[in-house]
Amino acid sequence: MLDISVFGRYTYLVTEIVWGTVAAILLRRANALRKAAVTILALYPIAYVWDRYTLAVGVFDIKLRTGIDIAGIPLEEHLFMAVVPGLVVGVHETIFGDRTENSPSG
């Protein structure tokens, strides 16, 4: 596997940007940006509480990050909470989305 730790403290941020870009491309291709936004907004409060708790009890320690915390959790975790559901919706809609909305005959 490719070692991307060469990005040092920006490693986690770079991975979020890369996978966020993949999610955005899939969502745009599937015409599902709105669906993803609604899903992310619905899940974000749950993910935030979950993240705060797991960080507080020491479930995981994030070493290769910027060190920027917002509302008690790393910047990268906020991005993660948008990228993961965005990627899931993007993949789902790419596979199962209604193609008649996007086709010239539909």
C-alpha cells in the first residue's frame, strides 16, 4: 500500500480532500448533490457526538493531522463526517440511481 505519510501533519487532510473529490465527482455524475447534502445534515449531529465521545475516551488517536480543532474535534474529523456519507450516497446513486432523469429520452 502507498505510504502517504510524506504529507506529515497534513496526511489526514489530504486523504479527506482526495476522497471528498471522489465523492463530489460521483455525486455530480449521479445528480445527487442535494440528496447527499440532506443526508450529511441529518447525520452530522449524531456523528459529532459520537466523534467527541470516542476521542474523549481515547478510542483512537489521530497523529498525522493539522492540529486544528473546531468545536472540540479535529478539522479533519468534521470533513470525514461529510465525506463518508457523501461517498456512500455517491456510490449508491451511481449504482442504483434513476437514470431516466438523466437520459435524453426521459
